Amino acid sequence: MKVIIVGAGIGGLTLGLMLQQRGIECDIFESVRSLQPLGVGINLLPHAVNELNQLGVLDTLTAQAITTSALHYYNRHGQPIWQEPRGLAAGYPVPQLSIHRGELQLSLAEIAAQRLGNNRIHTGMAFESLKQDADGVTASFRNRNTNEAVEVRGDLLIGADGIHSAVRKHFYPQGDALRFSGRMLWRAITDGEPYLDGKTMFMAGHQDQKFVCYPISEPLRQQGRSRINWIAELRVPNPGLPSTDWNRVVDASVFADRFASWKWDWIDIPAVISGAEAIYEFPLVDKDPLPRWTHERVTLLGDAAHPMYPIGSNGSAQAILDARYLAGRLQAMSKPAKANIELALKEYEAERLPITAGIVLRNRLNGPEQVMQLAHERAPEGYSHIHDVVSEAELNEISTRYKRLAGFDPAALKGRH
């Protein structure tokens, strides 16, 4: 059996490694000409880290990543709302990792090249179309280096090509528009002094004005410094989806005045903003859940299947969980016959589509960040103690409910380590 994977992002590379581990042949096709350490930071929750640990890559990642110790929520005045330990500190068998997305992708790509073989990852190959018949799938790519058309034959094809997925568009050319939340994100990295214990992630504000911050470099932490990944988020006055380049660099003056007073005894947010070398602007978008991902021998994975708001640190984690379940269903097939392949893909979809659709919709309600919104709505000017406005039981229920929905409550990982 040969699997064609479209996209060498975190989901596609993880799937390639999981298939190779199970003795299934695959090739990965990526449209960019060369993989570069682009982007900013991401969090990998323990359920995703557990899967990467099964691949034997955890030591490589922990040498680069921060093993996140805690998650804190604050209101816009810097008053605490909710704090909880994370990863190993919370009793999980594996850590939660905060890491530069580009470093994670390149690490997975290097490992995949070693295990699959260098000739199995094809860059500069832009997906254009596909055809299916009784014996398999023919995918057409455009070689961006030579402009030549290239056809590739396989038993099945997985679209793991991100939020702007060309494979998804092949099946849904109309009526599948991005949904804009009306909020913009400004994302950047700032090297500076550590805050708190140097391993804590925090979020402050509410759904219309929020600041997220977490360190992402273990080597720099060991030097007594901190590489801080941060996101500023604001509701914008014009509700239309921006049409400009979503990765465009902007000046801090676009948004920084709204955070000018956010200076607390343990962190100076205006200083964090001003210390960034480059700030990137993104609209906060997702897509409505699809009625189906699978079309005979083709299915979707990761952001191509279920683009979601970056709330709850779940985007990359859910792509990794997709890969694990899909690889397991393909391994369980008795033989790579057409009926078996289609059944395996439908079983994967039946398991993963409802779960991820629930996360997409829950993230629109701010997921675990509901605690910040409750605090803001009930006491916009602050409080003496958070339990005067939101009970501990209510805060705990919001946190626990989201963990269960997303599959990373500690009980869900027992027996899978």
C-alpha cells in the first residue's frame, strides 16, 4: 500500500512517521520549495506529546522546548482568575511543550527524512488535482522549480495541506468560506527577562482584548533568559474579512496603545511588545465543520479538515491525534483492497470528525478562556477576590469540561503512555 500525503506541516510529517513506524509506504508532497523555520510559537498538549513520544522524538523536542509548568488566567487589570499546573506538574505522564513552530516542523522533517528516506519528501510540489479509479488515486502536481506537471500514483491520498487546503477545495470548491471572528491577532517573539518561573503560560483580558504569553526556548532559559512568544488580540471595527497578506509585518503602533497600561509587578507587557523584532498580523478565522472529509480513497487531516481558532492550544494537537487514529486504522486493514481502504478512511472520519467539530464550535465560545470572559462581564473594573464573582466550582468545571472535550484530561491518557 502506498499513501500520498499532501502537505509537510506538523500533521503531514507526523502522519508520515506514524505510517513508516507501521510499515506503510508513503510519500509527502509540499508546495514550498524548501522548509524554513518560519512562524512563531505553539503549545503541544500532553495528549499530542504522548503520541510524539510513541514515535521516539520526545528527547529531541524537549532539548528545544519549554516544558510548560502552569497556565494562568488574569483579567485586564492583572488580577488572577484561575491557575492550574500543566504537563508533568499536573500529573501527566508526559510534559506539555511550548516550542517554536518552525523548529518543531524542521525537527519532524529531519527525522522523517532519516526514517522514510530523503527521496520521500518532495518540496516545491503544488497540488493541482486528483482522479480516482478502481485501482487507486492519481494526483497531479506542479513542480514549482521547473513548472512541469507531475503525476503521482498511490492507493490513497491524505490532504494535510493546511487551512487553505487545495485538496479540500477540490471537493468543496464553493460554499466553504473562511469565517472571520471580527478579531485580529498580532503575533511575535521577544527575547527578554524571564517572568514568573520562566516556564508559565498566561492569558490576560477578555474575548475582545486579550494578551497571551509563553516562553518557547529551553536553551535560552538555561542561560537565564527567555524567548517569549506572545499574541495580542483585539476586536476590530470593520467586520469584513481582511484581503491583505495574512503574514504581513505590521508596526506595533497598530494596536499597542490598547495595552499601554498593562504593566504589573511581574511583567511589563508594553516592554514585551516593543522588544519584538517583527510583528505579524493574522485574522482570527475558522471554517464551519464539513459534512464529510472522506471521498472514496481520499480524506483530510489537521487544518485541512477542521481549521479552528487557536484557543485551548488545540490546532496542532488535533492534527497529531488525527494522524495517530488514521495510521492505526490503515494498519488494521486485512489487505489494501479498495473496500478496506474506504472503510478505514470512513472509520477514521467517524471517530475524528465529531470530536474536532465539537472543538471548533466550543472554541467559538472561547473554550477554556470562558473564565476570562465571565470575570470581565461580572466585574469589568476588577474585584477583591475572583471567588466574589466566579465560584471555584464554576472555574474548575470550565477547565475540566474542555479537557474532556479535547481529550487531554489526565484520565484519558492513562494506559496510553
